[in-house]
Amino acid sequence: MKGFKKVRAYLPEKGVVVTNIGFENGKIAYIGDDDAKIDEIVKVDGIVVPGFIDQHIHGAGGSDGMDGTENDIQIISETVAKEGTTGFLVTTMTQSPENIKKALSAVKTVMDKGEYKGAEVLGVHLEGPFICPKHIGAQPLEYVAKPSVEIFDEYDKVSGGNIKIVTLAPEQEGGMELVSHLSKLGKVASIGHTASKYADVELAVKNGARNVTHTYNAQTPVHHREVGVVGSAMLFDELNCEAICDLIHLSAPAIRLLIKNKPRDKFTLITDAMRAKGMPDGLSELGGQVVIVKDGEARLQDGTLAGSVLKMNVAVKNLVEKVGVSFTDAIDFATVNPAKNLGVINERGTIELGKRADFAVLAEDFSVLATVIGGEVVYKA
């Protein structure tokens, strides 16, 4: 069978060990010391880790999920594979119902075909339009809408039932009802772009909220008389916390504080990247708004951060080198944790028998040497 022979690989409960990994029919079929099992060698010289999963990414390579075409989704797929990402959620944003439906329809078409140039689309992260006008971040104000079960159901139908996460402001009229509805459907209700206070978050958790969107950003901060969303995110172990670890959206101490106060499996790396990722500095676009990209920062003309151009392997590198997180924990934050959060841990997120043969091969400096998806090399440096 095809596979890696005598490679350093990160295996659950074992850490980084030297082993052989064989795969056939897109799945891991052998892990062990028998060299004879591997008759077709995939040659790599780095550390083999599970493929990264990005549950919050808008675009890359000049394309955005909101462009609403199969081609643009495939460009994102191909671009993110170069950073070791093997699965992602196409993330929408607050826009007109027509534009949102166009994007959701394109995702359905791509997922129905099941053919990808790179990373696999695992579904949709619906970020907006059910958000708080006071915490819109880089979302266009004119398209903000009150949370609505009926409108969500319409969107989910257009997507083919593929919406996995919904970012919403639970304190808005209809918010708690939508949180409860999402929970009953097995969708992830995510608290974000919100003016919620502790009591709102507490009620949202009771109604089934399970995630916090880009923690610290576009939400109420910690105050000693009202801990807000940020403090609540640290207090409720039920909540998985997304974090943009580009050291621009969050400082290293802020990241350390969050990690210290969360269960190990409730901290998840995201990129929240927009179309400018993988492109030269200069002018770009997000939701019809001009974005200026310079020195790794993407900002609207008024200075508001407009997503990121962060690569997932760089987020992992930042955690290890700038935040002081162990290598294996940093990998887990980009693999195991999002897989658990999305309910796909049985098929991806770790290197184990029977799981998908999705791997990122990292050099010592965290650059990506190769990406393998479904047992096929889709990228090699």
C-alpha cells in the first residue's frame, strides 16, 4: 500500500514518534513498525500531522465564498491546501438575502459534486446577518437582520442542509429562539458580533450555544462589574472559543489568558481570512467594502480590522514560538478541536486507523512541505 515510511508523525497519546503510515482508498489502513507494509513510498522530510481544519474562513487566493461561484470556492480550496488545511467551512457574511443565497447555493453544488482542487468543503459557517449593529466589525450595517428561525431555515434549505455553524447575537430579539432551534437541529450556535452580557451568555448556553466567534473581537470585553462575552467565554466550559492568532487581532498575553482558562479541547484556531490571503499587499474587497492590506494586516478604510490574511500553519507557529504553547497542543487546536466541534472527529482530526488520510507535513520552521488529502498529494513545496 501507499504511505510514509519511517517518518516522524504526531499520533494521539504517543506524541511525535517515528513510524510507518499506510493508506488506501483514501483512509489510513496501517500504522506501525512493519516497513514491508509500505510498497509505494510518499517521500517527505518533515513532521506528519493531521490536516488542519479551518471552521471560519471567508476567502483566499483572490476569491471569497460570497462570490457565489463554484470556481471561487475551488480557488479557496486550492489556496488553503498550501498551508496544510485539508477541510474548511465556507464562511458567509452579513449581506443581502440574494447574495447569501447565491453563496449557499454554490456551496451545495460543490459539496454535491464532492470534487476538490485541494481542501474539502465541510459545510458553511453563516456569520451574520443575525448580529448586533453595535458590534458589526467589518460587516456592512445595512444588511444586519434580526435573528429569525424562518429565515435561517430558508438559508439552510438553499445550502442543502450544510450550514454547520451560525454566528449570531443572542441578546437580539429572536436570538434565544434561534439558538434553541439550532441546538435541536444539531447545528453549532456561536455567540459573536454581540453586545451580550453575562446573563445573556448564560441563557444562551442553557439554550444550547456551543461556540464563541473570534473570541475578544466584536463582542463585549471583560469589566470587573460585568464580565461580558469575553469573561463568560472563559467561565463556561461548554463554549468552544475560536481565536485569530495572528498577533494582530490578539496579543500573545490575551491568547495565553484564554488558553489558560479553557478546557484543553475548547480552544480552536481559525484564520478568519479574506480574499487577500495569498495575494500581494494592496487594495482588496470584503462585502463590497474597500480593504487595505499592508504588512500582514487587512483593514477597512476607517482602520477597522477586516478579517485576516493569516495562514493556519503560521497560526500554529505563533502559538508555539510567541505564546509558549507545546507543539502537540498547538496542532490539536487546529485539528482535533475543530473536528470535535463540528462533529467529524470520527473521520478526521487525528492520525488513527480508519480515519481519512489527510495530512500536513511541516518543516522545523512550520512551513508546509506537503499536504495529503484522501491519500493523494495535493500540494508539495
